[in-house]
Amino acid sequence: MEIDAAREVRTTCPYCGVGCGVLAKVAADGQVSVRGDPDHPANFGRLCSKGSALAETIDLDGRLLHPEIYGRRAGWDEALDLVASTFSQTIAEHGPDAVAFYVSGQLLTEDYYVANKLMKGFVGSANVDTNSRLCMASSVAGHRRAFGSDTVPGTYDDLELADLIVLVGSNLAWCHPVLYQRIAAAREKRPEVKIVLVDPRRTMTADIADMHLAIAPDGDVALFTGLLAYLGQHNALDRAYITAHTTGFGQALFAASVLDLAGVAAATGLSEDELGRFYGLFAATPKTVTVYSQGVNQSSSGTDKVNAIINCHLATGRIGRPGEGPFSVTGQPNAMGGREVGGMANMLAAHMEIENPEHRERVQRFWNAPAIAGKPGLKAVEMFQALAEGRIKALWIMATNPVDSMPDADAVEAAIKACPFVVVSDVLAETDTVRHAHVRLPAAAWG
């Protein structure tokens, strides 16, 4: 038998939202080695420790290798027939809103699209939501409120073109190390670049910062509202941009001006001197990128934090230009891909609105679908509450482990255990969620 020569495959790291390019080499004996893709625009060959160790994930240890029904091995046809017939019977007896999909930022965009299309266009319910709800919902809502669509108005290149980078609630050194390395490398080339870190804790990312604002937890809205007022008071607004591209600016500035510097200091735990230095630096630096992450998003006031940041960029016209803009960086590999194809309970594909009849009609026509969900479905937390209350009677969980990752995990586990029919698609044979599945379906992993 002839053994194939070694071949190298160009692919993408599946771990975080940076999306690093990877070259995976498969040797003639099947051994896999991994290196960064020097031509990839996200990482230019760099990989963090997780990406560098990707080859170690390509084994069968602990993998779910066959479908299982009630703990016994089954064939694919039998397992899928049971899933289809049980979901169909549940819909016939209790209506489309009695079933749900809980999907994941670990899915490929195509998988997200098909799951979303099946639920919204063929089941006729919008009960499809995702674990990226837990990290990105604040950004989604903030973007929609500011721009009318969930769009990140920046690229990684902006990090190297900016003269000021403001990192808010982001430990980039640990959570997005390749982006951190890009910023560090850019600063070596241009030492005049200034970096400000806004974080209650001194993290490793503070090592690169010129200024660390050890803000009180949840002080971000006050910090950026105060900044907006400062920009207005110091003639640092882009009046032409505001007139041409924004609405409601007068009301926003008036609301911001209610808090004076002493009030901002009290709300943020920062000194007036620290605030003055940061505000002055922001006002004087047109090429500013504000990078924000989970310290902003995972908050009861997360959406307001997002809009407070975006407002400062809109007020100065620092958006959509090289080296300028508010920049949400995500934790999961494909949270944004899922949002692009509408894989959340309150949106349709291509950022169209589920509440808009024209958008619904367009999507239904494009899908040639027998039905289209007429209202938003249950979001992640609501979905598991409905499960506990018995309103959802069949649930399909894909590529995620909500018993570990959801808030109030014990209640989520109890809800899953009480559900009459649970399907889980996963790569692992044993997780805290998989063990409660009536049907287990093996999924393909990164490799």
C-alpha cells in the first residue's frame, strides 16, 4: 500500500475570537504538527500557547464515537429518526414553542445557519439561542442601539494604526494574547503610541499600559459619560460628523453634563487628576481605538457601558476610519459568525429584524420555508427557566456544556434532568451536560 506524502492544510484555530490562521501538517504516518500561518491577516504566524498545542487535541481519548440512545450504542439512522419523530410529535401536541435549540459560538457559521433555518423557518419558532448570549448580548444590543445593526466598525489593522489604545475590561495579555502581541510589536515600532488600561484589577495587561485606571467595578458608564461631557466642554467634538451622521446628540450631551468631574470621581473611584489626564489624552488624540471585552459585556449595565463608549467615538467622528473606532473583541471563535446568520432568538439572518414583517417575509421567501417565526424566541436564561417550568419539552444542545457554563448552574442541571427529551451533540462522551442526554450525537471537532 502506498503511503501518502506529508501534506499541509491551511485552517483556523478554534479557540478564541481572534481567528488565527494555522498550518496543520499531516505526516505520512498520520502524525499532526501545527504552526502559525505567516500569511494570515489576524496573526501573521503568531500563535498563543493554546493554538500551539492544537495538535495534541487530535486523538480519540474521551471522544463520543457513536450515536447513543438511552445509553446504548445506536446507528445514525435510528438516532436521527428518533430525534425527528420526537420533535415532530412534541410540536404536533404542544406547538412549535415547546421545542428549542441551544447552540454555541463553537459552531461553524454554516452549522449555525442550518440550525437557525430549521428552527425559525421550518419548525416556526425562534427558540434558538446560543452560549454567546452570555458574553456578547450587551455588545449586540449596544451596536443595534447605536448603529441600527450589530456591526463592529473596526479591523485588527486599526490596532497598529492607532496613536491611543484604550483597553476597557479586557485582560488582552491572557485572553487575546495574539492581539496583545500585535499591539506590543506596534508599540516597539512607534514608542509614541499610548495605551490606557481601564480595569479594577492590575492584570498582566497593565505591564504594557502607560496609564492604569483602577476603576471601581461598574464605573465604566460614569467614566465615559464624563468623557463625553469633557469633550463637549473642551471643544473636542466633530460638529460636522455629528450633524451629518447622528441623532439625539443634544440630549446625550445634556444628560452627560449633569455629572461634574467630582461626581465622576466619586462614581469611578478615580482621582480628578487621573480623570483629567485620561480625558485630556483622549481629546487630543484623533487616532483612538477603544477595545472592550467581557469586563464591559458581562454586567447588568453592559449595554449602557457599550453605548457610553460608542457615544464618545461618534461625538468625535472617530469611527470607520483607519486607526479609529470602538472595538468589541469576543471570547469565542464564532460568536460573530452566529450573529451574522441570525443564530440568536431575537434576530434573523443577515442582521435583519425578527419584529419587522418585511424582513420576515424576505427571509421566508429566500428559504422557501413553510413557516417563519413571528416573534423573538426564548433567550438563553429564559430558555432554561422555561425548561424548568415544563414549557419546553424537547431540547437539542449543540457544542456547549450549559450545566457548567450557565449562570445558576444547579438550576440549569435540574431543568435538563426534568426535560422529557434532551439531545446533545458533542465531541466528548462525558460532560456534565452529555450525561443527562437521552440521545447523544457525536460531533466532529476542530481536526
